[in-house]
Amino acid sequence: MREPGGARRRAAAKQAIELQTMWNRLIAVVEEQAQALVRTGFSTSTREAGDVSAGVFEPGSGRMFAQAVTGTPGHVNSMAEAVKHFLRRFPPASMRPGDAFITNDPWLATGHLHDFTVVTPAFRGRRPIALFAATCHVVDIGGLGLTPDGRQIFHEGLQVPILRLAERGRVDPWFLALVRANVREPTQVVGDIHSLLACNEVGIGRLSGMMAEFGIASLEPLAAHILSTSRAAKLAAIRKIPPGTYENEMRIDGFDRPLTLRCALGVSADGIVVDYAGSPPQNPYAINVPLSYATANSCFAVNCVIAPRIPNNAGSLELVTVRAPAGSLLNPKRPAAVASRGIIGQMLPDVVLGCLAKALPEMVPAESTSCLWNLTVAGGPGRSAGSFAGAPASAPFDANCFHNGGTGARPSLDGLSATAFPSGVRNVPVEITETVTPLVVWRKEFRPDSGGAGRFRGGLGQVMHIAHRAGAPFTLFARYDRIGHPPRGRAGGGSGAPGRVGLLSGAALKAKGAQAIPPGATLVLEMPGGGGHGEAGMRDPARVAEDVRNGLVSPGSARTLYRVALCPDGGVDEAGTARLRA
């Protein structure tokens, strides 16, 4: 005799398996969407660094129910809200097959004008069944360039409200003409716009094939399953955190004076609230962070600690609320300058992690370099920040090549060297920089002793020496931090080494702003290291010796910071180490 209800349980199990299979397939669809963007991208930030995002959304509510693995949290999580703004401007009933929509509005999308977001509806018959959206960072958008020197958004380039980019498959030629007339690298920028269109079309095609394969006419049951399952899993993870309010603050370099970022993280059975009340007021320079971008990076920090395996979508994101006072550094009012919002926005995860460390100390890493140390440069007529009579001429160029310092050590692992956290973008190879610009990179290597000392060592920064191949002057658009206030260690670990920007001659340069690199000079970037975790005297001596052999730690630091004595052959002097650690 069959068990009562057995048929229902088997049917429910079968349905659950089918939904999970379709969910996995949908993530593969949007990952292919993102990879199409990377493969067809024109700018180094897209094709080399992967500074992109891609996802699929409900056509009615604009809620994201799947995102690509490839992409940056600042793009993905802010794009998750941006699609809702598109729908307010263009409701689903107004959309037709072949339509596409675009914006770079910092307050509605991803935080500054250099990011274009394109939304394309997918149809089944005449009914929109999904929206595909993608974002990428373009090399130029006009104005002053990618620099924190601007004082208003109007200084920063071409502003594109939410517009119809394509209608029934025909891209608006007037829009592309307007873009070409306002940017210094029209081929790259317009090429990236076409890549955004193309990747969404790839997503639409793969979604159509998936729906045909599974025999479904609507994504609504799948979307409901994804969002409810993710929300329940995230809520369960939140409820494992001791309830309460946890506070942290972090001192950063700022533009012309240091600033203090303050955060209170409230945990309850209903979710998490991240509140930046008490943080600095809106800044007169372009380091302001629109709330969309502040929210994106803050949510990412929470996910890293409590929900690293829970898929990122509207269901899991809605349980974290981020607040900042209107008119503050992290919620500026128009027409604030925001071009370099990434400097401070990408350090917010460290601020939030500092709060979580008080609730879950065994799960939180030390502070990282966090803000990117990109080589953002330009040259040629009208693109040099100084005047140098008789200097060699340069062909015109603009480039944004991604690089970074070290990440913080984790509670049981060393930090990662020369790795971007939280953005996750890749370092741009030297060969690419030397191909797309007239620059030559004479040196690029790890920076010894830059990782904070600890039981687990912070990741190392890197050193780069860059010069113009013809000895011509060029402009550096500096957007760096962690020079006066390096990444801090945790649980007794030491701070990472502070960064430095200057010339090989020894002259120092400012951490932020457009500056001339004189004819024949060599630019030097020394990137910060991540903080260490745990007492340095607790590090395994064999690992210290290995670091010395690999050139990551100097023999002097091994002795003074880690209290490890080394033999002439590089091995551990056990007796000497015992005396140092006694």
C-alpha cells in the first residue's frame, strides 16, 4: 500500500528539481550575456578588466532575479535599482520588440557619467517577458575627464537621461552622433554602446532557447521561486547574527583634508539597516557618492560575510536597507560632482565590515586597499595638465588601466596581492597599456613588506614605473587614497603599507587631481598593502621564511615584526626564533 501523500511529495520534489535546474540555467544565460559584453567591448575597462554587469529583470516590477557571475558589485547592485527608473519612464506597454533604452544618470543608475546602462526587453509574441540590462564603464564621456577636480556634474561630461536608444531594431543615429561629438574617444565609446546592445541580444536569444527547451511560456513561476527562496535563505542567515547595533568609523585621506566615515549597522529579525548618519557633508570636489552606489557596495559587504553562497537578486538585496543623510558625502544632491565616486564608494565595504567584525569577529578580514589605483592618463594636444615649451609631441590618447594594491588578511588565510576588492576587476596587462597608449611600463612587481604583518599576512601592493615612450609630457588623473591612512589590521594585525604617488626623481604628486608628468619623467605608483590579521608573533615561522625567500617580506621585517630568526641558507633558525619570541 502506497504511503498517503507520497504522490504529492514526489510531484513537489520533481517541481523543486525542475525549478532549481532552470535557475542554474538562467544564471548561465546572464553569464553568457556578460561574457558577450567583455568579448565585444572596445575599452580596456570592459574587455580587459571586466568592469561590467549583466542581469535579467521582471518586466512589470523591474526586480532583478538573476545576475551574471562576471561583474562588479558597484555595477550589479546599483543596476538592480536602476531598471525600476527605466520602467517609470518607459512602461512595459510602451515597449516593442527591437527597442532598447539607455542612461548614464548617476543618481538613477550606477553613480557617475562614465557608466552607460542599457535595458532591452525580451518578448514572447507581443508580451514582454523579461528585461535584460547591462552596464559598462566607458573610457571617456567628455568634460574634464575622469578626475575628482570637477565642482559640479556639469563639469564632468555628457549627461544622458533615460532615453530610447533603439526603436524596433534601429539604433537612433542622432544619439550616436551626439555621443561622438562630445567624447575624445568616439570609436571606443560608441563601440561599447553597441557591445551593450549586443550582449542584451545574446541574453534574449539564450533565454528564448531555454524557455523552448523547458517548455515554459512564462518566467513568473521561476522568478517567484528565485526571489522567495533567496529572501528566506538571506533572512535565515541574518537571524544567526546577534541582534543589536554595531558601530565603526574609518579615517580616509579625502580630497584636500582627511575625512571620517561613520556607520551604524543595525541587526534585527527582519533585516539589516546600514546607517551612515554622522558621515561628512557633501564635498565640493568630485568624490561624492550617490546613494545608489553607496547602497550597492554596502550590500556587497554584508553578503560577503553572512551570505556568500546565496544568489544576489532582489529577494536577497531587499533585506538590507542603506541610509545616508540627503546632502551628505554618501547621498549628495544634484548638481554635485561625482566622477570619482569610486574612491570612497569602494571603501564602504571596509566600513561595514568593521561593524560586522564586532558581531562576528571570527569571520571578517582586515581592511584592504579597496579603492582602485588605476593608471588613468591622457596626452596629446590640449590634454596635458602643464605647459612645456619645446617638449616632444604626443599622439592623442586617453586610457583607464585598472590596477590595485593588496587585500586584507582573512581570519585563516593571507590576503591577496595586487587584487581588487571589492570591485573584483582584473589588472590590465602591461602589454595592453603599451599597445593602446604611447606609454611604456618599465617596472611592475610586488612591493616587499607592504602587506600588514600578522598571523595571517596582508596582501602585497605593487610598484609600477611608467613613462612616455617619446619623452613627451602627459597627464595623470590621480584618484588614490590610503596614503595618509593605510588599511588597518584586525585582531592585533599590523596596518598595510601606505601608498605613494610621485616621480622617480623623488618628487611627490598629489593623491587626487589632474597633474602633469613632465617631459622625460617617470611616474611611480607604490600601491598600499592590505592589513594583517592576528598577532605577527603567532605566524608560522616556516611561512615567514617562505615569504622571505619569495621576496615578499624582507629579512629585517622577518626579525623585527615576526620575531623569526633565519639561517644563512634561508631556513628557520629554531633556537634564535625561540629567543626572539620568548
